[in-house]
Amino acid sequence: MTSTNDSNKAAPRKSGPSRRGAMKTIAGAAAALVAAPYIRPASAAPTALRALMWEAYAVRDVIGAFEEKHKVKFAPTFFDGNSEAYNKLRVGGTKDFDLVQADGFWPSLYFREKLIRDMDYAKIPGTANYFPAFKPDAFPLLKDETSGVFFGVPFCWGSYGITYNVGEVPVEKAKSLELLFSPDYSGRLATNARFEENIALAGIMVAHRMGTIDKPRPDGKSFNPYKLTDEELDGVEKLLIEQKPLLLTRYQDAATLEQLLVSGAIVAAPEFAQVYRLMLEKKAKGELDITVDHTLKPKEGGLGWVDTWLISSGVTDAEKADICHAFIDTMIKPETMVQIGKASGCSTTIDIRLLSSAEDQVLYLMNRTDELRGMYMFDQPSSTEKWERVWSRVQAA
Amino acid sequence: MIGGLRISRDPRAWIFLGVPSVFLVLLFVLPLVSMIVLSFWRTENYHIIQDWNVDNYYVIATAGAYVTFLIRSLVMAVIVSALCVAIAWPVAYGVIVYGGRYKLLLSLGFAIPFLTGEVLRVIALQGLLGPLGLFNGVLMALGAAPLRFIMYTNFASAIGLVYLYLPIVVTVIYLSLLNFDMRLIDAARIFGAGPFRGFIEVTWPLNLFGTLIGFALCFVPCLSATLVPRFLGGPSGTLYGMALAQQFGESGTWALGAAMGVVLFLLSIAGVLLVFRFVDLRRSGFTGFGRS
């Protein structure tokens, strides 16, 4: 035994590559490969600008010109709803995106959770062109109350009003949310597939019927359809189940809604006024027979939103931050906003009345920006778990 | 020899078996394990709380809505798979018997729909069945009422699912029939069997395995279908897969979604085991056991 050990000690060590060495090399190479996209010299200029945004705002001409001017590649990722974007950011998305879009109260949630960073309005000269309702001092949603810093820039706005067929629905009926729950139009109504807005809109209706909309709330704040009491949620569930047989469908996209309205299969649906505008334009060109109108804010109350540009907290170096500010400034230039308004069918927060016809001023609600103040902003549900259960029960009923 | 299983010492065997094994472990086993772990945690307003509990399974079993989605999906999957098999059999049989030298071309034709994405196909179908589509557009142009049962209903979903998965079932049954010795039918006929009896006692049982594979390849994706019910199903057409996807999308209730995924996985496994329990593979045209 001893002699064997001795002979082992005396044996010369192999000088070739060992298995452990090879494993180390492979592990090192793998780590380098994985880390490579994230490693670059601190002084290097940014080469890409990654945005998590709504597809409707990705105007190719404007983005192409920006890429050319700043020598960066713009890489957008699109999402459908705030909660989807929030989920993406929370699971490490701050490292994957430089620019982010959100609306309503979501930007303040992002800021509280350190998913976005502060923003320097001085680097965005275009902010001087806002309608009065969106000037930094008049629009508190994008300002941190404690520190006083701004963390977002308003972009487009709108409501979740009711588009209806004028030939089928009397104007008086269309002014109320009751229209969406009226058996008179059974099988000829549709709603969006988004669960938050379905529940929130029904929440306004239920709180109005229960008389709780103007009463003191448990949290001491004013009524918010995204913070409903359990009794109100029960009422919402019942109301949405009653509404189901009245609906032809819950539409997934604007194109489907347009088809449903144009064909006469439905007579009314809540929407972001995009389809309404598209249909009015077609009507003006003589491409449509039917006439539609849009109730911006139903008498019981309405939902509103302001899309904003935000900079992700993953942007830490000054040069990248400058590019982000420059991009936002490009996007809110009045000329760009005219294009974006046309492409997306949304109203702009930038005053573009001097560049717009009288018809467009009416169509894009340019003289009605103050009405947004009376609407309930899109928000995060008080409990996504409770809301999910309500929505599932409605779907299963 | 490991547990009665003979494993070759040939390094090539290790490479050929090892690469897919690593692939499976990384991309199937690990995600499945993480899903199982997540299903025993909970979410609260888009935050994952690592608090071990069985609440998600309790909710699925007792809330009613998820059981409804599951039953709807099971019924839908059985009907659609049975329909696909019923349609695919005569089609595949026709290609084999009458296809002649165009057999291959005809069978490749079934793959054409796969050249476009599933989303595109479903949206195209939505347009076709919708109010301005081929059927209702013509009816409405003629002044008739549109056919409401093909617009945003479970019936529309069934049409969509048959449309999506029929080519797979036809291809599988075609491949099964391609390996089937047609002389056995002649033999049955010589011994006095009519066409129906020949089919029931020879052709069908000896192609049962291929048929079951086709059924399963339609049944499993139907059970977890998301796009079709979303675009075609309407307000009362939510299926289990769509509800599951919702947990990982809008509502952010990932832990509940993970539990729903585990339930779906276990159900699929149970379905396969059930087939193995009741079908004698040696008498169903399955050749995987070898000749010994």
C-alpha cells in the first residue's frame, strides 16, 4: 500500500490540459458570451435605444430620421396593457428597456417601485408646447410629491367613452353608461376584452346606482373605480354577468371593432375614440354609409388616460439619458404629434391647433382637454387577485 | 446495466442521447419544476410572495369558474378531436387509395397552412366568420339576417380548432396508412368480409395507434387553446388555456396560473395513461416494441 502511494507521489504530473482546466475554460467562455451584450466601455456612445411602448406610436418616418441623426438603432417592444408592461419591467425589464410608456397612475407606481428614473424637462424643449391642462404645474400625475422631481412626460390622451351608431341609438341614451347594459340592444353591444376597464366602467355604474360614488370612501379619498369596496365588486360581478347575453363579443383590437360597427352587427361599444375617428374620416371621404358619434364622458362618470414617456431606471449613464431625452423631445415636436395623432387616432397633449384644420381640431378634441380633469384616470386595481376572481366568474357564468 | 436497462458504452450513443437529454432538462424539466414551485407560492398585486401554501389548488378546485373552464375545454377538445379524426380518415384513406403518383404532393399539401402563423390563420378565420365575412357578408348583402351562431360562439371556436388541427391529424393518419399493408384488406375480402367488416376488423384496428396519435396531437393543444377562444369564442367562450394565459398576462396572478398549468399537465398525463391502460398497443399497429 505504502509503496503504491510512494510511486504515485514520484510520478510526474501531466503537463497537458486537465479536465478541470477545460471545464474552467468552457465556463469562462460561456460567462463571457452571456455577459458580452452588457459589457461595453464606459465612454462608448450608445448604439441602441430600446423602448417598451404601444405599437400605434411607432411612426416609422420619425423614428428613422432620429436613428439617422443620432446614429442609434431604435428597438421597440410592444405591449397591450399597463399590467403587461408592468409585469415585464418587474421581472428585470429595467435592464432590457431604456424608454417605457404608461398611462394614468401607472407612472407614479413605476417611480415608487424604482422602475423608472427622474426626468429633466430642461432637456426637452418641446414641453413648452403643451396645452395648459398638461403643463408641468397643472398636471400633478407625473411629479413626485416628496422630492418634487418629474418622472414622466405627457404624450397623448383620451377617454374610454362610448362610440355609437347615431341611426340606431338616440343621443340621450348614448350619454349614459346604462346604454352598455340595456336589454334594448341585446346582442348588438360589444366591449373591450381588457378586464380592468370592464370592471372599472361597471364599477362607476354600480357606485352610481348604489349612491356610493359621492359618499366618503374607506380610504378617505374620493371615489376611484379601481379601488372598489367588496359590496361594489359584488355588484359589478352581477352587472357584468347580466351584461353578457347582451354582448356580441369582447373585441380584441380596433380593426375588429370597426368591422362590427361598419357591418351594423353592433350599435355601441366603449373604446378609446380611435375607431370613432377612423370612421368619421371614412365617412367624410364617402366610404361609409353609417354615422357614428362618441360620448367622451358619460353622465355617471368616465375613464380617462394620458399616455406618457418614461425613462427606465436601468438608464444610469448620462449619455444614454441624453439620447432618451432627445428621443422624447423628437416625439413631442408639434409636427411629429400631428403625424402621430393621424396614425394612432389619439388626441395629443401638445397644442397643434396651428397645424390642424378646423375639422381636425374638433375630431381630435383639441378644445376639450380640460374635460380630462373630471375623469377617473386608468389605475392599478386595488387587488388584482380579487379582480381576477370576479372576472373569471363573469367569464364562466 | 442500470435497473435492467442496458446502456451502451459507445461515446456516440452518449452524445446522441445526451444532447436531447440536456435540451429536455434545460427547456422542459427545469421550467416545469419552477412552475410547480411557483404554484405553491402566491402573488399579491403583481408581487410574488414566497409563502408555501396550497391555496392556488384550493381555489382551482373550489372557485367553480376554473372547473367550468376545464370542463368546457375537455368537452371542446373531445368533440374537436373526434371531428378531426372523422374527417381525416376518409381524406387520408382517399389519398392513399386514389392518390396514385400524386400521393406525396397531396400529403405535402396538408402542410401548406403551417407556412403561415397561427395568429394569422385565426384572425383570417375571424374575418371569414365575422359580420363582413364570406357567409354573413353575402347573407347581409342579400338582406338576410347574419348567422349569429358562427360569430363569437363556442361553435365558432370549434370550427377554428378543427381548421387549425385537421391537417396534423390527416398527416398522422396518412403516415399510418402509408405503412399499412393494403393486401390485408384483399385477404379479408377473399375470406368473405365485406368492405365495412374489413375496415372494422382489419384496417381500423391495425391503424388504431396512428389514429390515437392523431387524436392526441389534436386533443392536447385544444385543451390548452388560447388564441382561438380569444378571437372566436365570444363572451361565453373562455376556455381553460385562455384563462390560464390571462393569469400570466393582464392579471399578473402568476402563482394561480402556474397551478392551473400543473393541473393541465397532470390531466394530459392522465389522458395518455388512460389510453395505454385500455388500448393493447401490440394489436394496434404500433411497431415500437420490436419483433421479439
